[in-house]
Amino acid sequence: MVELCQDKSGINQFMVTNGYLLTPDLAYELKKNLGLKEYQITLDGPPEVHDKRRIKNDGSGTFERILSNIKGILNHDDLKDIVIIIRVNIDNSNRKDFPALLDIIEKEGIKEKIYVYPGHVKSENTTTTCVVHNCLNKREFAEVESEMFRELLKRGFKSLRIPRPRNTCAAVSPHTMVIGPEGEIYKCWMSVGKKEDLIGHLEDNGQCKVENIALYLKWVNFDVLAREKCRNCKILPLCMGGCIYPEIKGEKSRECDSLKFNLEEMIKLVPLFKSVDKKFG
């Protein structure tokens, strides 16, 4: 698939991973053979927090191994162009531990080599990382988010969240597909592994065969301006409707982007964003 894309028009690749098996040697092979140069890795707090949430089958923790892999990649002579983004999933149980994680990153000397951002999570069932009673609603998260970005920027971390206009979710594009491990095709990465969200399969020649036409059209015909609430919203250009997966699934209620609730505070951070951006060129 990579060879086909490179022959046609090129390909940009990005991997979301827990980072546990992502050793420097593996990162080198992925770069050399597949051109993979960008990773999002999750650390949900300092070791005492992360290792309660992201554990191995035997109950042991994963923080130290993941951090070691990150440092190994960043210090590898042949991996200087690798981009690593650290996502910190935030809920009520770890919201106060964010600064402690930043302390560790600074102590390890990798602050200027990575991006860090707080991520909002919600529970679809009781097996998820964020159990229902611990989850923050979007308004609560918005307050925490602006505080965390202020902390990141004051410390001189590179970051990603400066308010700016953006496009509608890529999943509504007729040319955006998510390919599963067995060649199955979805429109959204939240759908992977869910048979009811399957829209087709990848054929041996690399062509996408769409089989569930009705579901495919539901995605590509999405129109954010059809929502009266969005059409009349002042932050529409900064959000463009946000995640539409719940709507595709038939949920009547949906959460607005956190910028709906913290835009003023985030705008106040713009000078800090620009100062940090200037520092890193």
C-alpha cells in the first residue's frame, strides 16, 4: 500500500501508539522501510499514575519502558527527523498530576524535542481508561485545558493548540479512508474493529471497494451548516463541527469543541504560543 501511494502521489504517515514496543531499532526500520517519521505516544501522568492506568497482563507498569524508548529515539543519530507528540489523557483522577509529568520530561532533557498536549477522553463503556464517574465533560475539560497550555507555554514547551481556522473532519472527505489490519475500510479511526462501521475492503490491487454505500454517503454528505446550532455559532471557523462520529452513530446529543468554552483564555495565550514558536524557529 505504501509503495502504491508513493508511486502515485506520495504519502504522509502518522502512528498512534502506546510506545511500549517502539524501540529505537524498530523506529529506524519503520522509517527506512515505510517512511514513518511521526508518532503520537500516550503518557497519562508520572509513573505512579500512568502505571495504574496502562498496565501489562502481569500487572506491572509501562511508564519507564515507554520513556526509555522515547529518549532512545530522540537521541538516535539516524532519527533526528522523527516527530514525537505526547498526549496526556486527562480526567478527574489525574488532572492535578500534569505538572509532575512535565517535571520528569524536563529532567530527562527532552522538553525541546517533543510536543505535549492534554487530551479529552470520554467513556463509551466501563472498560475504557476513563470510567464514567472520572470523566470531565467538555466544559470542565476546557477549563483544565487552558490552564495546562498556560503551564506548558510558561515552561517553554512546544505545543499544538493555538486557535486557528481548520477544515471539517477529514472523515467526511470522499478520499479519506482508514484501513484496518485485515484490509477492512472505515471512515473514522474510532470505527476500527467495529463491524457495524465497516464500509468496505481493500482489494489485492490496492483499490478500495466500498460495499456499504449508505454508510459511506452518510459520512461524505455531512453538512455542518445543516446544524442550526453550528450555523449560528461564533466559533464555527475554529471548529467546523468537531467530531461527527456520535452523529453518524445516531446520538442525539453532541459535545461542542472545548474552544466554545475557553476561547477567550486560549486567545490570551497567543503571545506565549508565538514566543515559543519563535524560539524553535
